Amino acid sequence: MIVSTKGRYALRVMIDLAEHQSEKYVPLKEVAARQEISEKYLENILKVLVQNGFLEGLRGKGGGYRLTRSPDQYTVSEILMLTEGSLAPVSCLTPGASVCARMANCRTYEMWKGLNDLISDYFGKITLADLALPDQAGNDYVI
């Protein structure tokens, strides 16, 4: 399993919006600058997040993006599943995969399923709020 830039950037954007949330919308240009992601690439990611109800967007002056829920109501798992489609370590565990002809005799299926369950459980317990903790101890130094 390798998480693509789309998945990693989606997480970065969602964390950024969680850290900069207010009643106002956060402009795309600001997020792109802070995260050092091209605006064009970021637009594609944000479009998917808006279409699936993770964000709401507003065009024009005063426009931008904001979360539709509280940061503690988003899990890393759901964000990555949306952007990546699957985090399964092998193809037979991806949602909608056809049944493998070797399934009845597969000696590694339970191992891969166990890993898949660990990944799902781990990412399912981490929220945006966990990743967007402001002013954590030790983060107050100047380089």
C-alpha cells in the first residue's frame, strides 16, 4: 500500500482547514501557499472533497473552503478511502474485488486480512482534531 500524493495532500489540506477554521471561508490561494501545493492540483482534490460533503466551497469575493463538520468528526481513514479508493494491501481485499479462484486454498489470506484490519482500525481512530493540535508542548521554539 502506497498512499498517493492525492491522499497525502487531501490530508494536509483538511488539517490546514481544521487549523484555520472560522466562520469565514479559507481562500484556495492561502491553503496552496501554506502547503506548497500548486493551486491547479489542489483544485482537483478540493473538488472531490466538496462533492462528497467533506468541505463546502464558495466562489467569488470572500470565497474559499471550509469544513462541513467539526475536526473531531473526520477520520484519516475516511479521507484516505475517499481519495485513494482503497488502502488494502492486496487486490483481493479491495472493495468490489472479484472472488479469487485460489481463495479456498490461500495460505496468506488471513495474514493480509489481518494487516488490512490493522490499517483500517489504526486510521479509523485518528481524527483531524488529533492531527491539528495547536501549540503542542515542544512546538514553541524558534529555529
